[in-house]
Amino acid sequence: MTSSDTQSTPSQTAAAMKPSPARTTHLLSALTSINSRIAHTTTTHSIRKPIRLVAVSKLKPLTDIIALASPPAVNNPEDRRPHLHFGENYVQELLEKSRLLPSDLQGKIRWHFIGGLQSNKAQTLAREVRGLWAVESVDSVKKANLLDKGRGERIDSCTSKDQEGGGGGGGGSGGTEEDGQLNVFVQVNTSGEESKSGVEPKSPELLELCRHIRDQCQHLRLRGLMTIGAIARSQATTAETENEDFQCLKDTRDWVARELGLGEGQQLELSMGMSEDFEAAIRMGSDEVRVGSTIFGQRPPKAEARVLPDKDDEGNK
Ligand SMILES: *Cc1c(COP(=O)(O)O)cnc(C)c1O
């Protein structure tokens, strides 16, 4: 991911941004398969709430996102709805992707930042990414404050642009995502692994952070809790033994809700479940699953990832 990618001329960019028909067909069918597995799980377990699917596109080219978000009719004979929620792990990559999106998708994609967040990038993330819908990896008061500040700056700059442009023209049908609060999930380290970030479950620190976001961060909305969990535990999950990480996040969420005195309409969501374990997560009450490799395939090493595909490897992905 070099920042020179962002300096491509518009014509190069437009040509480079057409997903190949073969890749588009492949991605649409992978997405359909995940959606049916989600539907099957909810039906089987009488779960009535909608489950949000975040397609985790980190280290994958922008063309993959375009293929799912605006599939050409010819690849989409069943007229599936565009997929709009995408997850990214790296601030620089997300900045480039959000800037390079074709204009018909600008403001439509709902980006989820799900990666390890460094304080020094939090404010930029919230201020610069158009369509940033949620940051799911919040684990400190300091980062929450910086996101809040960045979101405030974004709202200010959008408002002043509106005024310059004579107000209210195209874009928003009464309140775009941009004017509103940024959704945040507090990341909880349910597995206690040192390699994982996140706040300790049911800790005073977690409670203080949740309370701080709710009471002190006017541009943030405390949407829920997120966990990644240990791979070993998801592999050990069977129909009889529930995944301990998912159980822990659920208990922690109920505890936070009680301690903060949250009412019916303020319920906190659970963001848990990835390629290997999203069905188990849904059974445990997940509201949102984040699925990457089962849709997009194996990811390249970070050093080899490209936002726009190289000219000479067209079509062989
Ligand atoms: C990469 C990633 C995912 C997706 O993982 P897959 O196993 O590829 O589905 C989900 N959540 C987070 C936080 C991630 O970093």
C-alpha cells in the first residue's frame, strides 16, 4: 500500500477499478453462500433479529469491494442487493480505499474499522474517512476522545461545505451518516491472550470506558462490544460445548447494561464471529459477524497487498 496509489490519474483509476467478470461472479456467489448460512442459522434457532454481515476486505483490492457493492447486472442475474458493510484493519489502507471509491459509491459504503487502533491515528481516521460507520476496536478513553474530536471536525467540515455549495442539494435525504454520531464498539479481550488487544471483561476499566463514551463523547454512539476470541476455542466448539469467548462477551454485555442502567431501546450489540465460527456466534446471540477469507479467499502478506490491482495480473485472481 503506497500512498502514490492515491495519485493515480482519474482515467487510470477508472480503468483499473473494473472488477473482472469472473472475479465478480465468484465473489457474489461466496457472499450468497454466507448469507444463506446466516439465514439457515437464524431460522433453525428461531432468531428473529437481523444479523449484520461485515465483509472484511482488508488487504484485498478495491475492485473486490466494487464487485459486491455495485455488481454489474450481467453478473447479477438474480438482482441481489448491493452489499455495503465492509471491514478494514489498517488506517492508511482504509483512507486510500475510501478516497478512490468511484463517485456512485462515495457515501454509500459503510466502513467498519476493526483493526488495532493506534492513538496517533484515531483522530485522522474519524475525520478523514467518508462513510466511516463504526470503529470496533476502541479500548481506551484516550482513543475514544480522539475519535470524538475527529468526528466533530468531520461534521464541522461537512456543514461548511454544504453552506458553500448552497446547501441541501444532492447527497443527503435528511441526515446522512456524516452528520450523525460514529458508532463505536469497545473491544473486549475475552480470551486473555496477551497478543490480543481489548479491555478486560467485567472490569472497572471497561465500565468506565463505556460510561465515558456514553456521557462524555457527544459525537460517538456506544453501539456494543466486540471480541475476536481464541482460535483454539472456536475450534473446540461443538453443538454441546459453547465457545467460551462468545459466552464471556455476552455475559459482559449484560453486566455493562445492568451497571449502566441501560433501558430497552439502548441495548448493546455483540460483534463476534468470523469465517471459522460465525454460525456458533449467531447461536450465542451475535448481532454482527465479520467474515473475510470465506468471501475473499486467502489474504496476501501485507507487503504485497495492493489497493488497485497491478496491470499485469488482471484477471488471474
Ligand atoms: C481479519 C479479521 C476478521 C475476518 O477474519 P476471517 O477469518 O478472514 O473471516 C474479523 N475480525 C477481525 C477483527 C479481523 O481482524
